[in-house]
Amino acid sequence: MSNTWTILWVEDDHENLDAALLPVTRQGVKVVGCSSFIEAQTRLETETYDLFLIDLILPLQPYNEETATAHDDAQEKHLPWYWGVELIKFVREKYTSTPVIVFSVVYDPIVNATLTEIGIEASYTKGTQSNSELCDKIVELCKRETKA
């Protein structure tokens, strides 16, 4: 597999999940992490990626002392429905054919129908599927895209 592959992993809980992609990084794939919709959107304006791994439950902006109140208010009101879905829509505007994988605790038939309509490569539910399945899919996509 090419060492030039770069994945943007949008996940607000990296400290608990970084080990999930260890098999992929050992194969030379670079994983760039960010933790919010706005941070990912900003990166997408200036950087390019070969694959996107996106959690559906994301804060709008990075969580810190300054944004804690707004973040907590949005969580209580359940607004907006899922920033991850909005991010995937944004990604699809710029990267029409780049693979997108969803890695989230969300399992909702309405959301899944929306994701299918938007066009994602795969969806994995945290805690119900092994990390090796996720890593195998990432490696498969990297190899497939490298051959194309």
C-alpha cells in the first residue's frame, strides 16, 4: 500500500479510540484527527485527503472552556440532528468520489437511509463490530483506490 495515503478522522473522543486504527498506521497510512465540524471544515479548505472516517455525533466546534456552555446547550436540545451527517454532505461537495466511512454509535434507519443517499462506502457501529473489520475495510479501500 502507498505510504502517501492520508485519512481525515473526525472524532471527538480520540483518546479512547486512537488504538482502533493502529493496524492501519503500521502500514504507513497517515491519520489526521480533528474533533469538530468546524475544525474539519477548516482543514478541508486547505488540505486534501484520500479517505474520510467520520463519527456522526460531533460538536459544531472544538470542546473547550469557551465553548462548553454552547456545546452543552446544543446537546440538551439535540440540535442539530447530527453534525457528522452535515459534514459528510460538505465532504461530498468537494470530494465526490473519495471514500467515506462512518464509525459511530448511532444506529438509526432514517439516518442510514440519508447516508446511503449521500453515498458512503461503509458504516461501522462502535462497540458492535471489531476494530479489525474497520481496519480491513480501510486497507481494502486504500488498495482499491491505489490500483485505480
